[in-house]
Amino acid sequence: MLVKVRPLWQSWIARRIPPSPSLQLNQRRIFIIPSGQGVAFGIALVLLLLTAINYQNSLAYGLTFLLLSLFIVAILHTYRNLGGLRLTALGAMPVFVGEQVCFRVRLEGEGRSRRAIGIGWSETELMYADVRGNGAEELVLALPAERRGWLRPGRLRVESRFPLGLLVAWSWLDLAQAGLVYPRPLPADLPLEGGRSEDEEEGLRASGRGVDDFQGLRPYQPGDSRRRLHWKAYSRGQGLLVKDFSALTGRNLWLDFNLLGGDVETRLSCLCHWVLQLSMRGQPFGLRLPGVLLPVASGDAHRGACLRELALFGSGE
């Protein structure tokens, strides 16, 4: 039964509260029902009223109607604590698979102070904040990034039980949020175009601050080619060292999806690793994916464009 009702509810709520990056809560977007404590309070009122009727006790009548008035006033104050509140999505920074996507949401009081406003993706995991009347409060909501691509968390629950906790005023808002998730970097051998060995690559001329190919030795890192290991240093007990070379200009350096082995996700993870490594070294490179060609370049903009293509590969976006 619940499976049949849920799509109808989601369709109705989508029509009533359409997605928007910024929303202000009003009568149409706020629902209010008694909480668990409110239900118990109502049952107690009914029992108290029956007792008053049975014994014709004026004091019991007075206490019953006093508590009922308190309940009605609580309805108004619980609604007012949410009414007029504005929520705005501030976006999320891209992350890698396995990390947390942090969605930032700003709450604005719009002229009235708010107390104990709870927001979250589920009713059981809410973050609470007080909002000043002429100020704003920013909350960060995190979700695990389990796969690459766009992470769209869906509707956000906003609720208030202030002041007495007898009622809960709530709403489901879609702030049209999305966070980009890059593939998890996986150290691997550099996929070189044209089948040249790395020994041949070392003979090409270098560019940059110097004119020498050989830059020196550096400690071995996972993903470095074994062909560049300095075995003489290792035999002298100096540990694993790798021969480091400046940017090669004998020909353009391309990262090619088709030169790698393994499944799609493994290839994308390997390419992601080398995009980060080459960008960190400041070395220009190009990226080839099936249906995608990014020319040789360098810099933060090129790095971001390459990571985006890797994240969205095969998604059609």
C-alpha cells in the first residue's frame, strides 16, 4: 500500500512545491500536525474532559479549556516559527568518490527571529539552528559520495517544534541542489600515446625553467613507473628513488582512455590520478575519451574541465 501511495505523494508535492534554488515558506508550503507528545496531550485532554463531565466539576472544566487554549496558541506559534523563513542553496564543492559532498544552505529570518529550526535529508538526521530576525545562518549538510557523476540529494525536510513540542510544522523543499563527484584516483602507469616506451620519452627535450631533461631524483610514489627507478641508488641503500624529468616537448602528451586496460571505472580512475599528477607538476597534457577530445593545455581551468569530463563520462550530460 505504501509503495502505491508514495509516487502519488511525490507527484503531488512536486506540483505544490516545485524545485527552486531559493524558497520562502508560506501557507501553501507548510504542513502542521500534532507530534507524539501532542497526541498524548490530546488524549489527556479528552480524559480530563470526561472526568469533568462525570463529576460535574467546575475546576476540571476550567483546567480542560485552559489547556485546550494553550494547545491552540501553540499551533499559531509553531506555524509562525516557520512562516516567512527563506532557504537558499549555496552549492557544493566537487569531491572524489568516497568523500563527503557538503551542501551549503542559508536560512534567513526575513524580519523575525526563529528558534530551533531543523533541516536535513531525513526526519531522523536533522541539524538545528536559531536564526536572527535580520540575519542569516548557514548550515552544511553532508552526504557520502558513493559513485561519480552528479549527486542530487532530493527534497530537504525543514521542521519546527517550537515552542512546546506539541506540534510539528514541516515542509519538503527541493532546492535544486547537485554536487559533482569525480572518480576515485587510482595510481597506475602513465598511458602514453603511440606506444613509445618511457625510456624513449626520457630522451626528448624538456621545456620550462631549464633545458635539461633530467631534473634530479625524488622519493618513489605509488603510480610512478618502475622504468624510472634509480636502481644504483637503491643498491647503495638510499631507498627507492625515481628519476624526475621536466615537461616533455618532443611531442604532445595525451591521456588516452583506449590505451588503458580494465573496466570503464578503473580506466577513469587511472586517468583521474594522472590528471591530478600532471596538473600538480604544471605539465601540459590532453585528454582523449570516446566522443570527447580536450586539447593539450595546463592550468586550473584545464584540470577542472578534464575532471568534469571524467565524472560525467557516459551520463549524457
